[in-house]
Amino acid sequence: MRDKLVRDYDRVDARRVWEVVTTSLPDLLNQLQPLLPKEGEP
């Protein structure tokens, strides 16, 4: 998706981007959270 946003910016469907940001991104963040170091840990 990044490539599409950067190279074909004039043809990006803003509604689709918003849909991904509001639905898929929170799920991804929840999956990544356990892999990230806790605040204050090296």
C-alpha cells in the first residue's frame, strides 16, 4: 500500500485508505504489541 500511496497518489481512494487505517491497522497494532519492549525496558 505504501508504494501505491507514494507513486500513484493522484489515484488513491481516500475512503479505502481510511477504511484500512480504521479497521486493519488497529488489529495489526494489537498483534505487534506483545513483540514490542515495555516502556523503560532496553
